[in-house]
Amino acid sequence: MRITQQITQQITHQVYSLQCFSIHKMVTWKTKIRITQQKFIPFFLNFNCPRQITQLITEQIYSINGKSVLCYPLIFEMSDFYLSHDMALLIDDIKTELRFVGKYWKLSGRPTVCLIIREDHMRDIHFRELLDLLAQLKTGFCEGVKVRTGRLQNLIASSCIEHLDFMKTAEYDLEINTFKQLVHASHGYQSLTDVPQAFLYDQDNYDFKDMVSKKTCEVVQVLQGVSSLQGRTQLLGILLRKEGPNFVIENTTVSDLLNSLFLEASSLRLWSVVRMCTALLSKKVESITPYITTVLVSGKQLTVGHCRTEVILDKPTQPGDIYNVFYSAELDDENIIQAVLQQEVVLYCGKLIATSPKLFNGILNIRIGWVIRAMVYFSQEIQGKTQPIEAMAPNEVRRLLHNLLDFDQRKEQLTPQQSRYINGCLGRTPKYFHEKIWHILYKAPYSIRLCGHLLPYHPTIPDMFPSELNFAIMVQKLLNRIKEPEYRQCIVELFSVMSTILERNPELKFGQEVDLDLLIKDAVRMFLKDLGHEWTTDYSSFYAASSVAVTSYLARAVVTLLLKGAEFRTEKDVALCQIS
């Protein structure tokens, strides 16, 4: 099929004039150089953190002591995390890589991208899609980017070359081990149809929660009689928490058994088991910090963690500190899979915000736990899927996140309650939302209360501007105290209604403390009264009402509060304020 499509390829020994390395090797070299220089230069700056791996680093050819070195992109790195086992995700990453490089490349020469195809890729059920992508590259255009394919030796003349001839392998103890291929003496040309394909594996669900209270010997006995991968993973997780990773079962440790299950489940595409094994082994995404930085430099905040251990990231953080948040001590056994799902979603958010920033319009603080909550709701309640999110392939999870963020632009037919739930989970607000709240607070000298907490008039109004980021963060912290997404979105609608009323009636201002919870309660009471229903603390019928209906009842509640303790500015008051 490759010959039919006229796809140019080279195996390792055919690239005789260049050596292909992992980007981690280049980072290791530069770290050794820095350490060596620190021994001889006393005033050399001390950087303990290695250089972050970025996409543009791998698009250059390095000249080291007369040898040409090319680093393949990070997306082809075979990491311990499970994302590298999904071919469909790899194809999307290649397209994203090309779009990113085509948009941000500013160096002299052309960027050179090396695509690595392994034997595992050929066994994947999506391998033909990769061949289609290679055929598309052959045409000269991909994802709106003009590309040129060919043999690596023919591309060097127009490539961007960085000279590192000062790096002496003997002086810095640099090991040069190039990328190698497997040697099969009896293998010649092989048809793609002869390569055994991986297949999707399905099995019955097992639940061994009752084994948590059993003795270790009983758990081991049950484990020896279970053949299901999911059941074995649950039982090994119980033993891991009881006895630790070095507990031996039939001459094999629990940690080794989990690693074996991870590899077997990866080949069978049993993603729920893959994610569970990854979480139990506390594995982490390679180089997640650049994607977090991408989110932060776009003007957003990122909140990761679980329950009470949520941490807001508003500045670049060391990888070790981030992983401690993902695998926090408060993470219970049932939600341990959230540790890997959150890393996965953070990675996707970083990639999406770099290529499609409009998807995050109106979202200041990306709360990963709530985003996953919205993804589950969108998949089950709107798309009608019964498959849990942890059982989806990584490319399906990424597509689900994209569809979730883009549901408004694609004009999805959602009910008002569904729309409020999703926007409440995402924390999406209208344009100029925080500026409007500042002007509302300006007209509320007795402050604004929500969920028992104040948004104070003093010193907020004298010290902060309407467009100040600190004020927006203060508002978001107040809104984040709300536990129900539909209720949060109703509060957002309430602020919009209050802003409209005060803009059209500039002479009005609040003569008492503005309790937003009481305003919502009054609006719901009037809504139920008009419907002929008795009062209830269940607001679901109010959440399901149309935007026009909810706005009208919220407006009635706001006007009632204004008329109770309103303060009007008369012409006499205006004259007294004038400077002669």
C-alpha cells in the first residue's frame, strides 16, 4: 500500500549522514554541559530545572562535532503513560504539530519534522488512517500548511541548522546512542495484510469492592481464580493499598503484575483497565508543564485537584508539585482514576487553546474536575452514550472535550437546563461580565453576599478598576463556592439582569445588602406561584425554564429589592455634588 501511494520512507540505516535521537537525550546533554560549566565558572547562574521541551526544538537539525542530529517530536516518545498507545490520537497530534509549527515558526530555514513509524503502529486498527495522512502529506498540503516530503538527506540544505560544535563528547561524557531498528534476518518485504492487527476487547464488568475489608490471604486466593483483566486490576489495587507495591505473589511483585496488566490491556485497547493500572502505578504525563504554561500565557487560570485539595495554578509550576496535586492523599479508591483523567484533560486543553483559543472564550478559570463532570454529562445526557468516560479511547475523550467546548458555536439542540449545566461546569460567562459586576457593586454600598460570603464594597471599589484581573479573580473565587452548576449559571444570569436594570436607571442604587441567594429564592417562589405549584427547595423546574422566563422572574425580584430600600439621586443631590 505504501508503494501504491508513492510514500517516501527511510529505515534507520538508510539515513547514513544523520543520527536520530529522542529529544530527552538533547535535554540531558545540555544539562550535563551546564553542570560541567558550573564547576569551572564560579559566577555561572545555577538553574536546577532542565529546559522545558517545546515543539519548536524538535524541528531543527543540530550539528555536533561534524555530525548531524535530528530529534523526533515528543509525540513519538514511547512513555510510560497510556496516550502513546492510541494511534488515532497520534494522528491528531501530528496534524496539531504541523499547524503549530506552521503558525509560530520564525527561525531561518525550514522546519524539519521527522515522523517515526514503529511496528506497534502497524498493528493498530487505525494504521490505515496514518497511511492516508502520509498520502495527504505527499500532495503538498495538510491542515492548511504547505509541506514538502522527501528523503532526509535532500532536505538538509533548506533546513534550520543549529551548530553545537563546542560540545565535546569526551569532555562532557556524552553518550551518542542513535535510534535503532529491530533486526529480523528472515524478514523481507511484508504485506500490510500479513501484519497481525490489534482488536478491541470487551469483557463483563466485575465489582470486588467487598474485598476491601477481607484479609490479604483471602484477596490473593480470589485473585488466583480471576481471569478478567478488570477484576484482576481491582484486586491488585486492593493489595497495593494493603501491602504496598513490593508485596510478592507467586514470585512476582504487585507492581510488576500491574505493569504486565497495563501492557496487555494496552494491546487489547481496554482503556478502563489501562487507566486504572496507570493511576495505581502513579504514572505521569511526559512534559505536562509546557501545556500548563500555554494555558496560563493565554490569560487563563487552571484549577486541578480533587474536592478540598483543588489548587489554582496562576504561574508556571515545577512538575513534581503538580503531580502531588493529582495524586493527593484525599483521593479515595473509587476516584483514583481521576488522577490520570485530569492529566489527560490538562494536556488536551493546552493543545486546544494553542490552536483554537476561541473555544475558551468567556472562561477565566478552567476547573479540570468540573470540565470532566461536564464531559460525562454531555456524553450521557446529550449524546446518549452509556460508555463511561474512563472506558473511552484517548482520541474519543479529546473529541468529546472539543465538542463540549464548541457546542454553542455548533448550535446544538440543548434544553435550557442542559445549557445551564454545561456553562455552569465550564464557568463560562458573557462578554464584559466582570466589568458589569464592578458597576453593580458600585451601586451596592452595603456589599454583595453569595453563599454566606461577601463581595465587599470597601476596599474593592476604591482600590480596583473594572477591568482589573484581580477583581475578576475575586469574583471567580466567589462563584466557585457554588456547588451546583445550574445554580451558578442562574447567578450569572442574575448579574446580567441587575446590570441591565441599573444601566437603564442610573439614578437607582441598592439601599441594603444584596443577597443573591435570597433574590434567586424570591424569583423561584414567584415562578412556582404563577405555575400553581407549592414551594419546594428543588429548583429543577426553574432551571428547565426558558431564558426569557427566568430573566423576567429575576428582573421582578431585583426590582422588588430596589424599591424596598432604593436611594434615588435627585437634581438637588446632583447640584450639591457639582464643583463651581
